[in-house]
Amino acid sequence: MLTNRLTKQKTMKEEPVPFEKFAKIGIYPKDLERMPQELREPILSGRISPLMRVNVPVGDNSSVSVPMKIQLVRDKNNELQLIAYQVHKEIDNKLRLTDQELERVRRGEVIRKEFQEGDNRKMRYVQLDKETNSLMRRDVASVKFDEKLAEMEKIKDIGLGWGQKEAAALGKPVELEVGDQKVTVGVDLREPQGFKVMHGDMEEWKRQQAIRYDDANEGYMGYVQTDENRWEYKQVVDRLRHEESVRLTEREKTDRKEDKKKGLSL
């Protein structure tokens, strides 16, 4: 039975699927059940999804079709959160990065920055998803990158210099010698844990990151949520009509103002 099958399916750390979070963006159990495996598997494992167009509820039994990527992430309290990154014509700079910081993320860098939220200050990693022009962000405390490096040092008998540790803490990739092999590790918010370990040197890291973007971005192909809970693989965003494809009506903007401010963090 559909519900039983999905109930048995787990997300990161073997937790049940948070159906209520998906429902807020118009993805219900039947939609998850009928998703192609290559779409559902990365979502439930915590990786950022391929580009998809979903029918987001806006009240009065109506919905608006919105191109986006989604990702299940953990906050600093280890609780699951669902983040939706909508497609924008230009970088959606709601984090108010400086011009210099924007240039860095455009080049593919991950930056570490402290943000003021009410009476609290939070240190976060920020990375650009080039396909949607959304700024991915994650609390540094939730990534636990320092702990991962410490584990690698202990298991692989690697000695990291102060400069390498400092660079890693800032979100920069670091090249390590593991026996007679080179391994590069770095923050990558597209991954479930927020970091990536790759066999190869720094040049290979850059090459793989570029390939990953080119493969994902080709023709803006992705998955479209259709009637009867079906998903089709087709062109999701017309490159030449990018702005019109993502424009919302004034009513829809008003209805979803608060969600947009939070990046649809549910």
C-alpha cells in the first residue's frame, strides 16, 4: 500500500519522512511515491534535489507552479528542516552579502559569515546554487566540519597544519596526503552533511565542481509535477524567458511573503 511503503522509507539518520513539511510546498505522499528514483533518492538522503517545478498551494484551493530545488537539512539542534530554493533571474541576495562576497560565491567559493538575527548572531556558510541563483546557507554548527577533520586526522594519521585548518574552517577546500594518494575535502552545502571528501588534488576538485554544474544546468532540464501526481522530465525553465517563468502575481507575492523571507524554510 502507498502510505505503508513511504512510511517504511527513511530519510537521513533513518528518520521517518516529514510529510507535513513537504505538504507545505504541494508535495504529498502520492507525489513522493510516484517520483522517479533519481529524484526521490537525493531528496530523502539530504542532497540538494535536481531542478523541479512544483505546484505550491497559495490558498483558496489554488496553487502556483514554481521552479525550485529542495533539500532536507539539519539545524544545529539536529532537527530536520526542508529548504526550498526558488529560481531567480539574478542572485537573490536576501542575505545582504557585499559586492566582494557576491563575486566570491559567483566564482564557486563558499564563504563563512556572521549574521545578526534579532538578539542573536549566527555563523553560517553560504554557497551559490548557480542553477537557481539562490544562496544556500547552513549554520556552521550544523555542518560540524571541524569534527570531520578531526576524525580524518585520527583514522588516517593525517597531520593538518594550522593554515590548512584555518582555510577549512573558512569553507575553503583543503588538499591532504593520505598515504600515497591525494584527497581533497571541503564544505559543499549540496551534500547531506554539508561537506565533501573527494579523491584527487585541488585541480580535480575544481574540475569536478565545474562538471557537476554543467551537467545539472544543461538546457534547464528537470522534473515537472503534473496532474494525477505524475512527474515528467522536461524543460523546467526556458533560458530565454527566465524572468517571465518565475514571475508571481501580486496576490501570490503577498500570500507567500513570509515564506520567501525565510527562503521557504519549513
